[in-house]
Amino acid sequence: MKLKIFLLLLFTAFMFNSCEKEESSQLNAEIIGFNSYKCGCCWGWIIKLENEIIKADKLPDVEKIGYEISTPIPVILELGECKRECPGYDYYDIISLKRIN
């Protein structure tokens, strides 16, 4: 019984924490990788926002970033709505993206 209560509380805490981001329109971030596997929660760019990792399945101007990422790419981006919740990473719309050189 205690295990069921613990799991319920853990699940509830995770649900309230998922897909919530700051209201800031422009965010400093780094694109740290790209996963080309085409499973439900695999494909996409891996983006680091401060201490949190999110994913995006498409970018506004993919030519600026590409698909092969060997070192983190600093960017300023405008984050849209949460599209999909996945274990480990949530997927977000990226409204705009500017690469910082």
C-alpha cells in the first residue's frame, strides 16, 4: 500500500513539473546533439536550457544548425508550447532561433 501511495505521489509531482517553462520570449540555450533514430521519443535536436534538457523535432531554419553536432552550439531561441511529453525530455516548438557566433 505504501508503495502505491509513493508511486502516485511521484507520478503527480512529475505531471505538474512536465512541460512548464519560463514565460521569457528569448532564451539563451545550447544545442548539444541530434538523434536521428525515428522512434516516438528519439528523433530531434537536444537542447540545453540552463540546467534542463528539452528536445525539438524541427527547427525554424535547420541550415543554421545542421544534423551533425560535435560541439555545443550556442543559440538564442524563442520557445513555443510543449508538443509532447516523453520520459527524460519533453518536446517543444521552437518559434525562432538565432545562432550566436
